[in-house]
Amino acid sequence: MTGLLLKHLAYFGPERKPAALAFSPGLNVICGASETGKSFVVESIDFMLGQQNPVRDIPERDGYDRARLVIESAGWPPLTLDRSIEGGHFRAYEEVVTDGVPTTEPKNLRWQHSAARQDTLSFALLGRAGLTSKVVRKSTTDTRSLSFRDLVRLCVVTEEEIQRRGSPLLSGQFTTATAEYAAFKLLLTGTDDSALVSVKETTGRRDHEAGKIELLNQMIEELQADLDEAGADEAELNAQMERLEGSIKDRNAALTGVQKALDSLLERRGVAASELRNRRARVVEIDELLGRFNLLDSHYETDLNRLKAIHESGSLFVHLEQKPCPLCGALPGDQHLDADCEGNTADVVQAADAEMSKINRLRRELEETVVSLKTEREQVEGSLTEYRTEYSSCEKELTEIATPAVSTERASYNQLISERADVRTTLDKIGRLKRLIDQRSELEAVDSDSNGGPSATRTLVSKSVLEEFAKTVERILEEWHFPNATRVFFDESKRDFQIAGKDRGSTGKGLRAITHAAVTIGLMEFCREHSLPHPGFVVLDSPLLAYWKPEGAEDDLRGTDLKEMFYRYLLGMNRENQVIIVENEHPPDFVSRDAHVTVFTKNPHQGRYGFFPLRG
């Protein structure tokens, strides 16, 4: 039986301990903690099978400069492939070299496929898979030679790819869809497209037109699939759009009304808040003035006491016996009572009386002002209660009535707007689909007129073969105890499967992952059962996603025995079929007895830390 057996994957670097992983025939399981290099192993296998892009740059890879993959094939010499981690061509040795230096002379293999060259990796691997010199269709009117990269995507499935909504058979790229489906047909039937006559004109006009038609076909198929999945009907959508426009108009009027009520309430609350601020500020201002006036009154009191003392002492001086003048010092005999000195006592007393009268008048005025301020303060304090009540009432109404009402109306309005946008988007898709169909019709008419009839053909697979393959997938899902694994049907228009009347791509990503795995394994099994060529191995990253990362209740397989039955089925397969499973969760205990299980612990003190050795 033809096919490849992956034996050993390793990375090497100067002054670095090799990072190596061995594989066995039959079932291999790589499991354990996240961020330990499990998905990196899958990417590295893809890289060593001819992927153009360099391997992913991760910190653990620092210091390693080349990767190695050892492959064995029945009836062929072993093949050890070395490649720089930056990509490029391969060094190939026809011996098994897991570590150390090869003993045979290397042969350089180009990474890029070429039908005219035999020194390519693709040629070497296609020969071992029994698929040399095969031809696949690349467009409706042209063919090319089969590349091993056409087959890799049907047997090496990354975590991102396994949960994708599109067909497991296609990458989702319009420009490669024809060749990808032709490669699937080749494996499924053993028949290539060499019988197709490749038509090329020197002007290139027909190739250009055919390319346009093919691109339009792909766009139409994808757009039609989206519309079919959504159950879109143009008449219903137009009626729905009309209803939505009326509802939006009514809801907008209602929203305007509640918004006006809210604005009015906010204005009332703002007025109350402003009045509260102003009155509180006035109370503070009055308190400051009263404090100053109390200080002024105490100054008046001090001045009056001083003037009273002057008045009393001056009065006593006038009525007592004659003594030296207290102001000018004149002796009684020298005093001139009929003349004034600079400090006539009687005048001083009279001036003191006048000043006291003035101060008393000012004190009365000050007292009146204080009384007026206190009266105003009481009035302001009284009005504060009124505005506090008004503010609290507005706040309560805002919280309990107005704001929720506006939020409800706005949410309802936004929901209608969103629904209208969805309907408009779907109607735009319908309009775009019509335009694409019209463009295709015009191009096909021109192509038919210029050649006397249609020249394009499309890849067709026998319906009986497709039905038999669908039965194989159905049997696998049933043996895995997949829920509702009945009536598995291959939809040629979408090039994907329906399970129990539901499109595979419309399920959750966990269910998409397990059904993608069933299709990939089913294709290998189908080829083995019918003695058809196949690479002979399958690498799946996270097929049991629904067990540890479900999207929702319908996507959750926890609590079922699918995981156990999945592994029991793989253990029961022919050991010529090599299956490599990469998972976060450990397999059931019975798997370790008959399968090659590698556990990455992410624990430096227990087992193997990860794919790359832990640095000290």
C-alpha cells in the first residue's frame, strides 16, 4: 500500500539541545497544557511538507536554525528532510537520521513544485504516495500538474482551519477553489483531469474571460449559499422593510415625546440645583457679613467706653478745686480762665459727647442692618427646603420614570434600526447576486458567440461516489456517537456536507471541528478501502474543541461519550493509517495502552515540559 509514514520531527541549533518528537504507525496523541508547542508541531509538519512561509516565531524557538522531518514509505528508501527555519529549499538524505550527522550525500530538493523538474520535494513525495504525473483542473478551460501541496490541506488541518465555517475540502480562496476540488476528486475517484483538453489562445482573451467567469461563479455560489442559509426571500424582505420604516417612524415620534419630557425634567432639576447653589452661597455671604458687623460693633463698644471715660474725667476736673492744668501744666495762679489753651477741658468733654452721639447713631444703623440680614437669612433658609424638595422630586422622577422610559424607547428604536440595516444588507446581497448573474450571462454569451457554443466545463464527481463517501462519513460519525448523525448528504453546490438536514457550516465551531475531522479521516479510510492513492496520514489540531471550549449549549459535547468513542474508533483503524491528534485534554486512560501518547506538562519538575526543552 502506498503512502507516507511520519517518523520523526526535530529542531536543531548551535549550542541548543535538540527538540525532537517521534511518531508511530497508527494513532499518535499529543496533549497537555496550553503554550507548550502543540500547535507549533502541526505547523512544523506543514512547513516541512513544503509550506512556503517560515515557521512561526515563538520565544522557545530562539537559537534553533533548522528543522528535520523523517519519512518512511513502503518500497521506498527512507527520506530525511532538513530545512532552514526561514524556509527555502530542502536537503534530503535517503536514510533515517533522527540525531547527529547524516552519512549519505545530500540531495537538494526545491520547495516549489514544477511539472518539468524532478528535483522537487513535491515530486519525491508524490512518488511515494503513488500520485506522480497527475493532472488537475485549475480553471474551467485549463489544467496543471498535481502538486503535493494540493494534498497537504486534505490531511494536515490546523486549529484555525478545523473550526472554519467553509468546506473542509476548500481553503476559501476563489482563485484556488477549482484546483482544490479537483484534488479531492482525484483522491476520491483515482481519476485526474488529464483527459480535459487545455485550450489556450495566443491573444489570451479567452483565458481572461474564462477567469472572469470562474471568479463570478465562485462569488455567485458563495453569495447564494449565504442567502440560502439565511432563508432570504426578496418579496418578504421588501414587505418587512416597509413595515420597519413605518415602525421606525412611529417609534421616532414616541422617542421624541419622551425625550422632550426628559429635557423638561432636566431643565426643572437644573433650575432647582441653581437656586440651591445661589441660596446656599447667599447664606454663607450673610454669615460672613454678620461676623464682620459683630466685630465692628465691638469696636464701637470699645470707642464708647473710651469716650465715656474722657467725658467723666473732664467733668470732674471742671468742678474740683483749682490745680495745675492737666493739659498745659499752668499753675492755678497763672491760669487764664477767660482764654482758651490748646486743650480746653470743657471743649474736650463737649467733643467727646459729640463723638459718642455719632457712634450711638452708627450703632443703631448697624443694628438695623444686622436685623435686616438675619431676617433675609431666615427667608433664604426657608426657601432652601422648597428647592430641595423640588430637586429630590425631579431626581426621583428621572430615576424611576423618565430615564427608563427614554432608555426603553431608545433601545426599541435602535433595535428597529439594526433590523432595518440587516434587511437592507440582505437586499443589497440579492441585488449584488442579480448583477453578478447578469455579468456572468453577458460573458458566457460573448464566449459562446465567439466559439460557436460554451467552452467551459466544471469538475464533476459521480453522484454514486459522493453518496458512498457521504455514507462513510455518516458511519464514522455514528460510531463516534455524534448527536443526530443521520442523513449525511454531500451538497455539490456548496461542496460541503449536510447532517440531519442542517448545513455543517451553520453549527458551532466545536461541532464543525469534529465533523471536519470525520471528513478528513473518512477520506483516508475511503481511499484505503477502495485501494486508491492517499498520503496515508492525517494530522488534526483540536478536533475535540467542543469538549473544552464550546460556543454554547448546542455546541457542548461534555457529558457525552463521543470523546471515548472517537479514540476507540481511531485505535480500531488499520495501523497503515497514521493519525496524529493534537489536543488540550488528555485522552482516556485506555488510549495509552495501544497508542503513542506524548504529554506536555508545562511543569519543570514532572514529565516533558513542552516540545522545546526548558532552558535552565
